[in-house]
Amino acid sequence: MAAAAKAAPKLVVRTFNKINAAGLSRFDPSMFQIKEDNNDGAHAILLRSHKLQAGDVPLMCRSIARCGAGTNNCNVPLMTDLGVPVFNTPGANANAVKELALCGLFLASRGVMEGATRMEELHQSGEAHAQIEKVKAQFGGRELAGKTLGVVGLGAIGA
């Protein structure tokens, strides 16, 4: 009877921050092992906003992927000297950025955050009930009907 074939060792992918499960599911579990915040023997690193330090990168690391547009949180010159390529994923979060930009425009046009802050102050002082009608007029903002809005940006955001 022939001996069972030995399974090939899996490549270890270390993650920093929270990486979306849909993205991690693209790694075939028969070939890759995903580890969170474990520096023991990572072949690759995935990160978002974590400021990567030289000590975070084991000698066996062969690639670093920044899940976002920039690479400013990775020491690219040092990684280049070590022979470790640094990749990024521009546009991967473009929909979220666009939605948050529009949200910011809507919040700013009506003074929503300023009004909420003022109401919190009035609640803390016990004056909210007595002052609400007077105060709410200060934060009416302006309607957007008939206005032209735009998002100016680079890459997959705005145009």
C-alpha cells in the first residue's frame, strides 16, 4: 500500500487591521493560511492603515499588499532594498469614498453636525426642551434643489 501523499505546506498571509472577508475568501484555503497579527513566518502581508515597521516583515516575506490607494504607511525604499515588492489597490474602496463624500456634502449643507452638537450641549444643561424651537432655526442650512453638486477627485473618485 502506497504512503499517502504529503500535503504541500500552505503559504501564510498575515493581515493587519480588519480585511474584508469577501477579499480574504479569494485565497484558496488549500493553498493559503490567513493569520491575523502573527509575525511567525508570513510569506505575504495584507494591511490597510497599519504603519508597517521593519520588524513586522519577516525575512521570508515575499510581498506586501496595501488594501487601498497609497503606500505611505509602508517603507517602500526599504522593502525594495529587501527585494519585497509593495502593491496597492487603487479604486478598491472608491464606492465607499464617493458615498462618504456625498454624505459630507449633505451634512454640511444643512449644518447637521453643528445642530446635533448644540442640541447635545442643551441636553447636558437641561435647556433642550425650552430652547429647541429657537435653536433649530439657526441650523436650517440651505436646500439643494436647483443646485449643482460635484465631486472633484482623482482616479476612480469624481471627475
